[in-house]
Amino acid sequence: MLRFRRMRSLQKLVYIHASVFNNFNQGRSLSKRIHIKLNRTAALAEWRGFCST
């Protein structure tokens, strides 16, 4: 955190990181592996579509 000159820059990074992390992070103990893989594939496809536009 010391590398950021402005608190606003850090807040932007944390906001974006949290959004992406929540999209890809799944509770592994709560789901079966196949469901985790399907959800991760769908999240990655959505993320790629979002970034390409």
C-alpha cells in the first residue's frame, strides 16, 4: 500500500480486485469439482466478453 501515492488509486484497485476475485473465487468445499469448473468457465467467458468491448 505504500507504493500508491493517492488513496483514491488504491481504492480503485481494491474495488476492481474485489469484483474480479468474487467472480472467480468459489468455495471449493461447498461444490463438486465439475460445478466449480463450469462456473469458472462461464465467469471467464463473461470476463473476456467484458474486456473485449
